Amino acid sequence: VEVGLLAGYPTVADALTRLPPGPVRVVPFFMEDGYFVRSVIPPLLPPHAALGEPVGTHPSVADIAAALVPSDASDLVLIAHGSARNPGRRLAAHTHTETLRHRFGSARLGFLEEAPFAADVLRAARGDKVAVVGMFAGEGGHPSDDLPALLAHSPRLLWAGSIGAHPAMADLIADRATSAGRRLP
């Protein structure tokens, strides 16, 4: 198992050179099947690589989000990146939100880069304890820079964390790797 980054070190090329020769299973650690998964990653891969589905589209992501929600939360808001390039597209985050809405009775989805915008969705949330879950691969970038400003205005908004930082994410990565392996030549 190796890790390759699109912006940083080790690069995808570095990671691939450290693997033994033969078939390779590549699992994109992205929350959606968007531009980077469809356009940026494939040209970086050798012909013998099987590209799996992105981790964030796995149905069990909703279970990870649910595990982050405090039991006394009155409402749940999921915050995802969204796409300024391709707004309004049906995303995995929509499916996860629907799953959580059925489970908790209330769940809302807001985006940082498209409507419905996170700030508007947070204002519309109900109750005195609103759990906010980030649909992000980790705690950097948006969760550490953008979300604190959105959450600072109301003590009822409780940051529950990002799904990508949850330990159960490793199982989803393994599952996506196994699925990618079924498509190897």
C-alpha cells in the first residue's frame, strides 16, 4: 500500500514506483466522482492500473457520518465542497443526506461552492444543538479554514468532525480496493 498525492509529496508517480511490478489497484480518496477522479487521475496511471470508485461515494459513508453525530443533536447539517464548475449535479452527498434524514428525521446538506450554500443551510437548521459534519477527506483546508468562521456565529452549531478522519474510513478504502481489483485485466 502506498499513498500518492496530486498536490504534494509523495506524488502519484512516486507512489507507483514504490510498488512491485504487476497489477495496481488505485482508490481515489475523494468524496465525489468528479473532475479529479474522472479527468486528472486516469492519465497519471499506468495501463495495468485498475481505478476504483472514490471512497466518498461508498454507501457506508452515511454510517460514518452518523457515528459522528452526538446523541442529543436536534438537527444535522452535512457540509460538502460542491462544484462551482458543475453546480446542481446529483452528488453522493445528496444520497448520504437522504439516508441520514431517514435515520435521524432531519438532515440538511450545504455546500461551500454552490447552492444551497453552507451559511444559508446552517441558519435554517433547527434546535439548540445542531451537529455539523464535514463531507471532507480530512481536517485540513476547508474544515480548519472555512468552517470555523461559519460556526463561530452560533453556539448551537456543534462541529462533529470530518468523515475522512474517522478510523472506519480505512475499511471503506479496503472495500474500494477490492472492488477495483475485480476489474483488473
